[in-house]
Amino acid sequence: MANGQLFLLFVQTGLSLLTSFGNAQYSPELERALLEELYNSNYSTVVRPDPTVPVFTSFVLYTINDLSIVDQTLSVSGMLSMKWMDRRLSWDTKPGYSDAFFLFNTMENTWTPAIYVENSIDNLAILNDEYMPLRILPHGEVMLITSGVFKVSCECDVTYYPMDRQICYIKITTGGYSQGEIDLRFENEPFDLSEYLLNGEWEVISASGTSSEATTRSRGGLNFSRLKFKLQLKRRHLFHIVNTIFPVFLLGILVPFVFQLSEVGDRIGYSLTVLLSYAVYLTMIAQNIPSTSVSVCYLSVYLAAILTLSTLSILIVIWLAKMTSSEEEMSSCSRSLALCLARISCCNRRYCCCRKGKVATLTRMERKKEFYKNKSGFFFQNEGQFQAESTPDYESDDDISWQDFARHLDHCFFVIFFFLILFASTALFIVWGIEYEKSSD
């Protein structure tokens, strides 16, 4: 019986020891006594613990709230962690406090480094949260965590919009204490993305804070320590391809087809519709990019070029309409140009270069029409086949009219405008593709 009681006592003692060492049993009296001993009359919140205090920092990114390239601002939710050593608050060598594994106190009672976000938009005050407790470890390490929404300025490059990628920084620096008094350093992992929530518009390519980003900032003849947390972001482009790029490209293809219409009123109405559509898209894109001349958006240049071609097509259509209705006799220069265009385009079989001095067999439709032309015995019918009895020389042909000249010009302008728009679109897509490949590396 005695042996059984002794065994139970031994088991209870062992369990109490495991509980005390494994779970750091909380004792308000022990913690109060330790705080009174550490925060005695010799401790001052305005005296730093060492001549130069290294402060190790890291940033936990929760999510990207917004990146506005118009306002050039970045808004993120995250947590900034800072650690430094204060041997005045260590108790690992003090007897009687081995059961205290950590302490908590406020920034009001403890010395803390004065640090603020240098490129903040909303608040340039010192990072200070009176409700956030400081965690103090037995060897004197103090940990300060400040969380919130950080809205900082970000210089955006809109050259490749909407296939763009942006590099933004969260810059922290010291206030009051120079670099010789507080030395800001990165932890082994400056950026922590383990808690990151995906953003629907932006993709995080990289998040870093290397030693090369650590610089000094001179103010008032003193150098202050500064760190940069670097975020490299790439825009998710599927939305913009469907809603911007694809419609703009289709509208561009429509521009040269104005020269395939016959009625003047239809031509002008068609051209104005395309012109206004491009003006609307240009206005929409101008609202989504900053009003800056530091970088020019290639998409805006492309839209301006297509808008110029669309405007030019209206002027050409009006000029061709006036030419068609002209009753003046063609000059020798105009007639030579018309004949040259006819040979180049071959859009009218009568003036095609393949007919000169050769027998021309007409198509079945032309034979059905039994087309006769008796002027100067130019054509005659022979066994269902039309032959050129005396094919005229182009240089001496007086039968070409302003309407023929306008028709040849329509064909030439259609080809020119089509290839100009195709070339501009291809060049823009190549530039975007190169930039996309760079951002993917």
C-alpha cells in the first residue's frame, strides 16, 4: 500500500514538472515581480540600449488592395515586424525567473525605434500602436509588430499598358535616430507570402528586400538608415484582351473597307462611325492611364495612329466624291496617272496590262450580256467570242473618265490602308509579346 502511494506521488510530481517546463505555466505574481525588477528606476524609455541598435525587419503581405496607375499609388494590407536586442530587459541570468518564458509590455513603457514609412500617402507618422503589446524574450530580444493598410506612392510605367508590369517599393526609415544610432537590417526572409491572398488584377512576380536595397537617406547633414521592400507585379491581361485589345483591332480592320462602298453617303457615314468608335476607346484608355509625359503608352499611340487614318479616309472619300462628279476634261497628267494605276491594280479588265496587243476572251457573263461597243469598230462579235480588233494604246486612249480614275484610287487606297493598319497592329502585338516574355522569365 505504501509502495502504491509512493508511486502515485512520483507520477504527480513528474506531471507537474512536465507541465511547468512544457507549457510555461502563467503566474501573475511572477510576471508582476519580474516587470517591477526590469522596469526599475534605472530604466528609461528615451535611452537606447546600445550605442548602435541593429533593428531587423520583415514584412508579411496579406493582400494587394489596389494598384492605381492613374494616381500612381499602391495599397496593401500587411504586417511589419521589427526585432532588436535590449539587454536591460533580459532575465535569463536572474535566479527565480526560470518559469517566465516571455513578458509583455506596451510601447509607452519601453524604448522603441522611431520608424515610419517614407513614401506613405496617408500617414507619415511614426509606426506606433499603443494597443499592440511588445513581446520580450528572456535573452532581451524585443519584438514589435505593426499591422494595417499601407498606402504608398508607386511610380508606374504605362508604356506597355495593358500588358504592363510594375515595380513598387515600401520604404521605411528612421526618424530622429541617425544611421550610427539605429541600423535597419533585413531578416533572412524580408518578405513573407505565406498568408498572401490572390488579387484578381495583379500577379506577384517577386517580393524581395535584398541588401542592395538598403540605402541611407541624408537629411539635415545626417545620414539615416533606410530599407526598401520591393514588389514586382504583373497585370492579369485576359480581361483587357477581351474588352479592349480585341475590339480595337477589329475596328482597325474596318477602316479600309470604306473604299469598297459605292455610295458617297454610305462612305461618309461608315467612316464617321469608325472614327467616333475609336475616339470613345481613346477616351476610355486616357482615363485609365496617368496624365504624364514621362512614359507614353504604346496603345494610345496605336489608337491615335488609327484615328488619324480614319480621319484621313474621310477626307479621301470626300475628295474622290468630288472627283467622280467632275465634268472637266482630264489633263494629260491625270490621264497618265490613271492609266498607270490601272496597269498596277488591274482592277478594270479594259485597262489591264494583259490586254495590250492581245486577243481578249471575255467571261461567260460578259458573253451572255452580248455587250457591243461600236465606237470606232472597237469590238465585234464572232462566233460567241469577243475579240479585240484594234486594241488601243493606253497613252492615246481618251476614253478613260474621272469615274475610272476614282475607282482605281479606291483600290489603291484600300490596299495601302489595309497594310498600314496590319503593320501597326502586328508591330504592337510583337512589342507586347516581347514584354510579356520578359515578365515571364
